[in-house]
Amino acid sequence: MAVRKGIEVSLAVAEAAAACDVDCIAAYPITPQTHIVEHLSELVNDGELDAEFIPVESEHSAMSCCCGTAAAGARTFTATSSQGLALMHEILFIAANLRLPIVMTVANRALSAPINIWNDHSDIMTERDAGWLQIFAENGQEATDMVPICHRIAEDKRVLLPIMLNFDGFIVSHVVEPIICLDKEEIATFLPIYEPQQRLDIDHPITMGPVGMPEVYTEAKMAHEAAVQNSYEPICEILEEFGKQFGRTYKPVETYKTEDADIVYIMMGAAAETAMSWVDKVRDSGKKVGIVRFRLWRPLPVKAFKEAVKGFKVLCVVDRHFSPGGAGGPVAQEVKYMLYGEENAPKVVEVVAGLGGRDLDYDAFETMYDKCKKVLDGGEVPPFELIQARGGHYGKI
Amino acid sequence: MEKFNVFASRLLPKEDYVCSGHRACQGCAEALAMRLVHKALGRNTIAASATGCMEIISSPYPETAWNIPWLHVAFENSASVGSGIESGLKALMRKGRIPKRKINVIAYGGDGATADIGLQWVSGAMERGHNMLYVCYDNEAYMNTGIQRSSATPLHAATTTSPAGKTIGGQQTWKKNVPEIMVSHNIPYVATINPSYPFDFMRKVKKAAEIDGPAYLHAYSCCPTGWGSRPELGIQLGRLAVETGAFPLYEVEYGKYSVQEKVEEFRPLKDYVKLQRRFRHLTDEQINASQERLKQEYALLLKKEQMSKEGD
């Protein structure tokens, strides 16, 4: 029976992975992900989880090992953050193109330098092109629920892709929250035993990871693109099914108080929850603001997003990463890509904020609001701005 | 040596799991070694290859030379991939998802993938105690990318990144001793193998597979393209490498050394180097100095063997 208990989110996520009866976990310690794999190794060593825990010598090795376990046909789970994700970079692309249904939680953390263990989205946004499915959870309950959902999506015969489950490092990972933890029996009714489509089987030998000459490389990439795009419908179905079964329904794109909004914030991750509290507060003073949050980031839910922002005047995209010397933040770039050429498209104000653990507080949302209000009142759309920087606090670059 | 007939195909298993039609160069002893490994291991085997010659020659899609399940992920990490396969099978067998039976898991890497870029991955897989084999094909340079030096390239050998220049003549460092590094991991089995000695080769591969726990095999692999040797001389070069002391054959089982094809009297190293263009620039003095060092290393190896016997 599901119990609601006060538990650190990392531990709840680990217990969810154990309740999914994962077969193999290959992992390497990195803050702020470590509690997840620590707890999994505890569960294995206490005999509560029948799995191979492989304490590898680096994150690169963790992802390499996961390729091996998944290719052997085992349900595979791992977790990482920041530098660890960056070290895996090379193998992420390979795992995706080998169509190995690995589930990886990423406790999002800033990339060095300077070295910083706190939260932003620079680790995950630099891996946008890896070909994995990517989901962002906002809170502990969602992060915990997403573990069986992610396994179910990744292993669905119509999908067969690895999936990254993102949640904010420390802000979500290390917080003790009241969480409804599903037990193994309940999860088993939602997540069947994994039956791989193809695996390394001595009775049916296959060659995995062959050389792709120029004659076939493009076709391989096209097949991969089709697989990621076509995963959208199964993802929606699975999210809905989870909702029906357990009463918590998650959608690829969520909205908050957008019905009559003029200015809508585009966000993802835990900061969106702070923003929702801020919206509640300022709505009383007449500021017509709302929030649209991405839960699904890959495949990019283009249709659902367009639907969600239709008719608004100004969008404020809050990025937690940016491309120095480039076109600003990744979320804003993709939002603009989705809106380009649309009739009566909203104007897009881009801010980069909340880097390396800098609090995204009400002040920050007020600053963003002031920028957006000027645009709403007919002002020009300013270039992307990195707010919250001292020495020109909230100033332009 | 020239009189010795080593071609004894009648005595080898007929089945091939790395099939003909692959794209290796003429006289490639690495492909020969890979074929012998799989003759010894049989069909209940899963292989993980590192990026390199053996990977590209055997798997240009839609062709494959592999008659067993095979996986290639990247260059430096085949040991990790292999350890994952082993762990996956172990978990699935324990949980009753696949039939319980003995399956050999083997990971491959060239000398670059083993001694240089992948040393950490090999070390990790061996240290963790997976029941798997790791085979390093040592052709003493990065042949797949066009003959660049690795830390396993022998002293003075010319490669494209250690050329025989006017002031600096070839590789300036002594060959890294990877088998000794693996012995230091206290794994059950480490051995050097050489396809010019097919029976010793296959005996060691079988032993490595039978032993419970990690086993490391280091395979001498003549590369005619990279070494500038005639393709038909591969077997002869392999035997000369042993007879000159350049590549001693030995095994270390639970820390106990034993030396095979023992050399009573060393053939002159010159007999070996003169057949290879990579050593063309060497002076007699340099050859003699190398020969002396090889002799010293061989003497040390024999002492280790002696000590292993005394320890019994």
C-alpha cells in the first residue's frame, strides 16, 4: 500500500527505483545526486533489492556500463549531476542511438568553472542534442512518481529510448517532503517486467553498434529522430494511465493561472513552484500574470506549448543556462523557434537567472515583471538579459 | 625456428565465430588472434569491442563478421561495457529471467584503448572482480588512425607521431608493461599470448574463461601495415618476438608466474627488427642496448617464476 511519509526526495527516488525492481544500477558519486545511489546500494546490500549494484570508477564508465547492462536485457537505472553528466557526454549519444532504455535521474547542478555544486540547468541544457527523452520534475512527489513512469516510457515497444529525469539539485533532491511512496506491488500493476525487443542473446546473435558509413548514417539519424518524435503519443498515454491508476495526472505542458493573463512566465523545474506562489501574491494587486511550465522537454511538446501560450501578449522565458556570445538561453531559443511565423505571436522577453544556486526569489520575478510590463505597454523587446548579477545588479550586460 | 611447422589447422576447432570476409589488411595477426580467441571460447560467448581496427573491419553495416552477440559502444570503455554485460546477465539469471548457463563475456581493446585512453576503464573492470575476460590486441601503435605512437610502442619504433627524424629518432620511451599493471590488480589470471603459438594461445584463452573472476590477456599482434613488414611474415615475426625476448610468453595464475616457450639462448634482436620498416633507422648500438634491457627483463621474469615455485 502506498504510504505518505516524510522522506528526503533522493531517498524516495531511490526507493521508487527499487520498487521498479531494477536489475542493474551502475553509478558514481557526485553531489547532489549521491544520496540516490547511496540508498540504492544500501537496499541491495540489505537484501531488499535484488539487483547488481556496480560501483564504477567514473560517470563515463557508469554510462558505458549501463549500455552493457541494458544491451544484456536488464532494467537499468543510474543517476548523475553536472560534471558527471558532462563526463558521460560521449556515451549519452551512443546509448540513445543504440536505443537502450536506460533511466537516469539528473539532479541538476551548475557546470564548472568556477566549481559550484548548486542548482541551475547548465548541465542538462548542454545535453539537449543527445537524443534522450527529457523530463523535468518540479517537486519530490513528481520526481518519485516519474521513476516508474520513465521506466514504462523508455521500455515501451513504441519508444525504446533512454530517458533523463531532471529535478533541481538540493532544492528538490535534498528536501524532506511528504511523499506518497508507491510500493513494489502497486508499481508492478503499472510497470510490467521488462521484456527487451532485442538483447545480447547467444541463441540469437546480433551485432549492436556497427560502423555507419555515409550511405547509412543519415538514415540512422532519421530513424532516431522519428523514434523521439513518435514517442510523444505513448508518453501522453502513459502519463494519463498513471493518473487514472494513482490519481496524480501529469501533462507534457502545464499552465497556472493563465486564463486571463497578459504576461506569462515560461519555466521548468522547482523555481516554477516559487513563481506560482509569487503569482498568487501579486494577482491580488492586479498583476495579470500566469505560468506555463515544460514538464516534457524532449520530445519538445510543440503543439501543446503553442496551445498553452495562444493569445498571450508577452512571454517571459526564464532560462537557467545560456550560450555565451550566442543567442541567449536555450529555452528562449526553442520558444522563439516554436512561435516564429505564428500569427499574433506573443512577444518574447528573455532572462537568464538563478545560475549556480542564486535564489530565484520574488524580487527576481518582480524585476522580470517590470521588463515585461514595458513591452506590454508598447515598449521594444529588449535583448536577452542576465539578471541578478552584482556590479550592475539586475543590469544589462 | 623456420623449420617449425606451426600451421596446424586440422587440430583446431572447425567453427569460426569471427567469419571470413571481414576487411582486415593482408597478414593482419590481430584478426588471426581474434579468430583464435573465439575458436577457443566457442559459441556461448558475448563480445564487446573497443573502437579500433577490429571493430571497423568486422562491422561495416549492413555486414558483420560476428556470429556471436557483439556490442560496440566507444573507444576507451569496452571493459566497462563488458562489465555491464556480465552484471546484466548475472542479475537476469539470478532473477530467473534468462536460463542459467555459462556465458563467456569478453571485452577487447587495442594497445591504445588499453594502455592509454582506456587504462582507467580496464583497471576498474578488473578491480571490481567481474567474471570476464579482457583481451588487449597489442600491435604497438594506433593503427586504425594511421600508425600513431602509443605508450605500448617499443623504444625507437617510428610511427607517424614518433617519426624517425633528423634529431629525434622514433619513440623515446620504453614500452609500458600493461600485463604487470594487471598483475598488480591481484586478479586470478594474467597471460601474454601470441597467435604464432596457437596452442599455447588457445590453452590460455580457455583457462582465462574457465577461471572464476577477471582475466587479462595481452596478445602480440603483428601489423604489417603499421610495422612495414611483409604480410606473409606475421607468424615468423611472432616467433622471433618470443625468441629475441621482445615479447615473452608467460602466465600469472593467482600471483604465480610461469614462463612458456622459454628462451635458453636469445636470438639476436637484429633478426627481429631488420624485418620491419619502423626500425629501419636503428643503429647497432641502439639495437644492442635494447637487447640488453630485454635480457634483464627476461631474467627478472624468470626470477619471479622461480620465486613462485619457492612459494609453493
